[in-house]
Amino acid sequence: MAESEGLPARGVVFWPIGTGDSTTVVIDDEVVMQVDIHDMAKADDEATPEVAVVDRLVEALPVVDGRPYLATFVLTHADKDHCLGFADLLEQVHIGELWSTPRLWREYNDPDAPELCADAVAFREESERRITATLEAVNAGSAPASGDRIRVVGY
């Protein structure tokens, strides 16, 4: 991945997205981690400093088996300014592993918590699909495949 494509050969990109977070960590040519995402419609306006993070990642990520490959996606919490664009990213990119926090399920199950946005719901649903796939793999005596892996972090 060349810097001209939007990612350095190695290092961190703090995407200009206004409020929220969207950070890409490039380990090497094959391993890229995305921490949170905030992809906004106003990024399509060239007069604003914000960028369309999903589009830039799709263009810059390594291609494995014909699809852009993101080794890991980490969601720190389910606020809209940390997960907006996740469903679009999931549709366009093969994500090897999700890192999630139990906070997502606590907030989802808390009747007093605000309703989750559609991208947070998409993340939760993908997490639950991966939990099921991981349990099936472990019960079969194998490890979950790329695209089915999930890691629960935090408390």
C-alpha cells in the first residue's frame, strides 16, 4: 500500500472526520486494523475536510481472494460517531476478526439506554454470528476461520 493510496506503508492514520473517531493502524502490507469508524455523507463534499473513510479503505486495503482485506475491526463503543459506516464496510470488505466489548450488549439490553443506530445493530448482529461460528468451530475441534473470528476485549 503506497501512501498515495491513502495509507502509509506502516503507521497510524487519524482520519479527519470531525467528531468521533476513525483510526487505521497499518502493521505491514497485509495486516491493517481499523479502530472505530465514522463515515459521513458530508465527506462527499470536496469543500469539507472530512473524508469518506469506507471508500478510502476499500481503495487502499490489501486484496485477498479478490476482496479488500481488513485484518481486524475494533469497536470501542456503539455510539454513532464511532460506528457509522460499519454495515457498508462489512458489505465491501472481508474482515478477518472483530474486537468487541461487553458494553455493547449491556447497552443493548438496558431499557434506559438510547436506541442503537443501524450500524451498531449491524455490528452486534455480526458479532453474534461470529460467536456462534466460533462456538461451532471449537465444538468441532478447530479454530474459527477468517471472517468468523471475534475477540471480546474490555470488561
